Amino acid sequence: MEEIPEAIADIAKRTGTTEDEARLLYCLEHTGEAFDALPNVTTGERIQFAVHHQALVNMMAARVVGRDHPEAWGRSEPRAGAGLEPLEPNT
């Protein structure tokens, strides 16, 4: 598969992803097309592929949202007293 830099740049611009994340989304799109072209794919296989494919796309979306809103999506340091201090080993 040949990458098209303009397409990757467009994905990054439209989705707010980094260039590397956009490249991954570009590859996922082509992976879906390649899967659809396989012969003798069952309905169950199509469903299973779609579920896992969408999970990977969602992971990229979560990265963007977490980066844009770290305080709301668990990407920032917890505030002092939030009860998330490291546990001390029992001695």
C-alpha cells in the first residue's frame, strides 16, 4: 500500500490527530477495504472485523479528546487529596 501524504495531512487536519495517528487511520481505512475484498468472508467474520476495526478508530479518537481535554478524560495529574496516591507496601 502506497501512502499518500496529502490524504494523511487531510485526515490530520479534519480529525485533530497527529501525523502518526492520521497515518494509522489511513492504514485502517485501507485495511477495511482490503478485508472487504477477501473472498468467502462470512457475516460473522464481517461483524467481528467491524467491531475490532471500530475499536481501533475509537482509540485514536480517545487520544485526541484526551489530549484536548486532559482534565476531563483522566490524562492530567490527579489533584492532591483525590484519593489516588500511590499505595505504600505493607511492612
